[in-house]
Amino acid sequence: MLRLSSLLITIILILAPAGADAQSVFGGDKCRDRVSYEVSREHRLYRAMLFGKYRAKHAPVNDVRYDKDGMTWIKTDAQSTPWKNLDPDQQGLSWSNDTMDANDEHKDFIPIRGIFETKRVSTSELLPYLLQSIRALDCRLDVVCKTVDVSITKTGNDPVDIPSIEPEGCIKFNNLKTFQQCHIEKAEELSDSLTYCTEIVRQMKQREISLLKLAVEYDAGYRSLLQFAGNFDLFLREIRWPITGTVRQAAELIGKLGRIPCFLSSCDLGPGTKPK
């Protein structure tokens, strides 16, 4: 009997840490962290499409980038390995420019030429592409929240395949997987995870629409100023020779006035003499 009790206590001690660890891997907090990561990743892609993204060697110092695993990197003024890891557990790790490009989260389509980087067009010509980009962001964020909806109904520690998700007014997204961090079984955490994704997506949309309006206003003013400066410079170049020729002709004419005969009595007086 004593041996059986000891065996039961040993089994309980062995299983207790595993259960605690399993609870720390999945749950409301972990699900919110995963949702925040997915939303921020879509946000960075949207910003890259608007303003562009250069290769690592052309990026300015203090530029921040993310690798495919979600780790944060910042560019320093170092020569060989300028990219430093900002993770608390990996601060001593550094990468070269080529390594950063190979592991960047957007490595498949770097460099990205942003919509606002398009030259020799007016801002009104960019509006269809800007509106399409904000619509694409809306669709992709909707997919993230719908993935959360499907994930919270699943169980297990591994992602589950999702055949397709088709948000309203968007194209169909195929071959997706659930977020295993959102495989939640507690009822009180289900509603919290649902409302969290919806709320942060709503706030992001409102903020990005306001910032896009500001960017369009600035871009329109900047392009108008460039267009005016270019036309004014062309005007000065074109009018330079006519004005110069006119001034030269006027100077020559003034010089020739001395040879015109004068029939007045005052014309016979020399310089410095007084009439009698």
C-alpha cells in the first residue's frame, strides 16, 4: 500500500509541471499576442506598399525590420554586421545586409516600390491605387479575425487546416491554418479573444484612413509645388533670350541717340558752358 501511494505521488509530481506549462502555451493572453502579431504584420506590409521598402544595404541607420520569425532588428552604423537583434534573449546576435534580406518577412518581393514613390504623375492619378491598398488591408485584416473565429472552436496543440476564407467583397483566401494559441476551451476567454481582434482592427482602420488622408494632402501639395517650380524654371529659360536681346537692343539704341542731329540752340552748347 505504501509503495502504491508513493507511485501515485510521483506520477502527480511528474504531470503537474506539464499541465502548468500547457496552460501557459495556450489561452487568452497567448491568443491576443498572436492576433497582435498577425495584425501588425499586415500593417507593415500595407505601409511598405504605400511608401516602399529598400534592400537592407540601402536602409538608413536606425531602420527597424522584422524577420520571418517575428524577431525585431535595428540597423546600426556597423560595417560588416549592421543589423542588431532587439530581442532580450538575442541581443548579442547581429546580421549582415544579405542575411537580413534573406530572412526578412518580405523577402519574396524586396525591394518594394511604394505607390507614393511613383514619379511624373499627379496625386489624382494615384488615388485608385491608394484606395485599392486600403481595401486590401481591410480584406486581409478581416481574414485574421475570421481565422480567430475558426481557431477558438478547435482543440489540440497543432494548427488545423482551413480550406478557404472569403470575406465580403474580397477574393477568397485558400490553404490557411488556425492559430494554435487560440485553441481556447474556456468560455470567458472566447468572447474576449473575439472582441479583441475586432476592436484593434477597427481602431487600426480608422487611424490608417486618417493618416492616408494626411499623406494624400501632403503629396498633392508637394507635387503641385514641384510642378510649379518646374514650369517656372522652364519659363525663365525660355524668356531669358528674348529679354536679354531686348535689353541689348535698348542699350544699342541709347548709344546711337548721340548721332542724331539736333536743331535746337541748346544743342550747340558744350558740356559745362552756360548760355549767355
